[in-house]
Amino acid sequence: LAKTTQPISMDSYEGQEVNITCSHNNIATNDYITWYQQFPSQGPRFIIQGYKTKVTNEVASLFIPADRKSSTLSLPRVSLSDTAVYYCLVGDFNTDKLIFGTGTRLQVFP
Amino acid sequence: GAVVSQHPSWVICKSGTSVKIECRSLDFQATTMFWYRQFPKQSLMLMATSNEGSKATYEQGVEKDKFLINHASLTLSTLTVTSAHPEDSSFYICSAISGVRRNQGDTQYFGPGTRLTVL
């Protein structure tokens, strides 16, 4: 089963832009890439979803290169409340299983 | 976004007892629901996929006789942990989509999770 990997942790300061990358070099052809935010003892909360190129909504942007083997979640001007764990979710080409990334723990400092 | 609820939010039980966790889609009809388990500081692991009116599909390594899943209606799925043991203690999370085309445009919406502690 191919792994979907993310950096374990990232630190940032309030007001900065944060970019979190997910590596998924065996992504299923027809699957979207979805990103979630999770706070302790809560279920994941949907942030953004895309298939290719760039997607932007009111809270984030998602950049997907042409080969779709990775994706980057961009959070503009983070605040303390953005401190959480961020996960990507993709489908595996070989198994057709949905796989959560390893998760990135973002800590935002004042 | 769509709302998914879970009940209970936490439960403590004795070893050997059974525990039922409910997952409800509140404002949409969920053709497909998923059950995940998450251990501390780890990612979510898919346990099973359930489609309304049919048997659940379990992931490799998940005992279907231990984790009974029932998706009896388009808004309700239940997970029953039978004869629970301390190693079953975990955070159980459900999710739901309105279609069956998972991750192909149908967004998964997650419940708040249920913390199970088996003594």
C-alpha cells in the first residue's frame, strides 16, 4: 500500500502564510484530493478539495501539479486558532482504497 | 457543509461488554458511510465502508464479527463493538457521503467522533 506522506510538524507565527505538502505518488486516476483540519478529540473538518491545478475558497488554496503526485495546502495569514493537525485524503491507484496522509501538526505562535 | 452527528461522544465500559455507536447524517441522505479508528497521535485508519441496505465492506485486519456495522437507513449507520477489550479503546469516527463515488467529487463529511475506553 503506497504511503501518503506529510511533514510531521510545522511551526508558524500569526499572520504568516503556511504551505503544507502531501506526497501521493500513486494516486488513483479519477480521485480528488481532499484536505481536512482536525482539532484534538474532534472529527476532521473539510477544508478544500480539488482534482488538478489550483482551487481557492474562503479559507485556503490548494495547488496540484500536472502529475498529481503531490498537493500543497496553502493557508493565508494563519491565526492561533489554526493550530491543529492537517490531513490530506487521496485514493490509491493499486488498491482503490482511500488513504489519509500521515498528518501535519501545525503550531501557530503569537 | 453537511452535518454528521455521532452518539455517544464518549463511553466507558467494562471488558467483555458490547458498545453501540450511532452515526447520523442530519441534513442529507447518506448512501455511503465510513467508519474510522484513530489512536493517539496517529492518522485515521479506515475500518469499513457501509452502503445503505447492504452488508459492510471491511478493511483487511478488521474483524467483522467484532465490529458489527448496520446501515439500515439513508441517515443512520451503527457500529457495535462486541465483547470489547482494552485494546479496542480508541477514537471512532464516522463519515458520510451522499453518493457512492467516494472521493470523486462527493465530499466526505465527518462526525465529531466517539471516545471509547474499555476498562
